[in-house]
Amino acid sequence: MARAMWKGVVVAESDETVLVEGNHYFPPDSVASEHLRATDTTTRCFWKGTARYFDVVAGDEVASDAAWSYPEPMEAAENIRGYIAFWRGVQVLP
């Protein structure tokens, strides 16, 4: 089971992640949404599409743009539609 943790808080946990380019993408229902805050940040991947970012929040601590998702991916990345991945200090343990 993969687990995403930040500042001692379990942000996501699932045995149904999808591994893409070394990142575990968590199903939306496995992520504790109270620890995510949408930002205006976006990036573009040539084969996945446009990623939207979230701050990861635990108490007063914030990891800026430390989670991302592809809400409307390109066809090649359809299997991660809406799934959420983490970086920038969020530890993902497989």
C-alpha cells in the first residue's frame, strides 16, 4: 500500500495507485481532501496534458504546489484522470 505523508500527517493512502514516470498517482477518494488547497498553478506535459496544482496543508504548515493532478488528461494519460501525485517534501512510501 502506498502512503503519502507530510509533517507526520497521512495525506493519501491506497493500494491502487498508478505509477507514472516514478510518481505514484493516488485515486481521488484515497486522498484526505482537507489537506489540499487548490492553487492557480498549472503546467503542461506534452503527453499528459495540463496539470493543476494544490498546496498540501497540515495545521499551520503549507507545502506550496506539492500536489498535482490532471483533471482532463490527454488520451495517453486517461488512466490517471483526476488522480493526485505529490512532491516537494511530501514523502511517498510504496
